[in-house]
Amino acid sequence: MNNVSNGHCPVQFMFKKQYKNLYIGHMHCAALGSVPVVVLVLEGGHMTLNTAYQAIKTETPVLVLAGSGRAADFIACAYEKPLVTSIS
């Protein structure tokens, strides 16, 4: 999704603009009505982490492909090995 040539990510910016119109896991489509939405994380960078975080905040499902690299692997690792909050 990211096109980092010349420091720009135009596809991701267009997606984020459209994403802001989503509400709790559904998008309205004139022809189909309410359509389920899921965020798919394959590889990615810091902007992908932010997109996944925003999806989680709105209860939109996030599907992460572990082993695809970078942000996806970071999220998968954090999910599989949660932070220990107390020391014995």
C-alpha cells in the first residue's frame, strides 16, 4: 500500500481518507447497503501500525499475516507474547 518513492505514500493517503468514512466494521455502499470491512496487514511500516491501531479503536477487525515482515511481524509478536505487567 505504501509507495515511499520521493517520500510520498499517495495510495495510503487516499485509503485513509476513505477509511475515515467507515464506522465500526462496516462501510455503506449505495448498491449493496452495509458492507463488512476488515483491515489486512501485510508487511508495512509505522503508518500501517497507525492504521491498524485506528481500526482496533473503532472495533474494525484487523487480520495480520505473520511472517510477511515489518509491521505485520511486530503486531503478531506483540499479540503472541503480551507484555508482562508485574514482576514477581
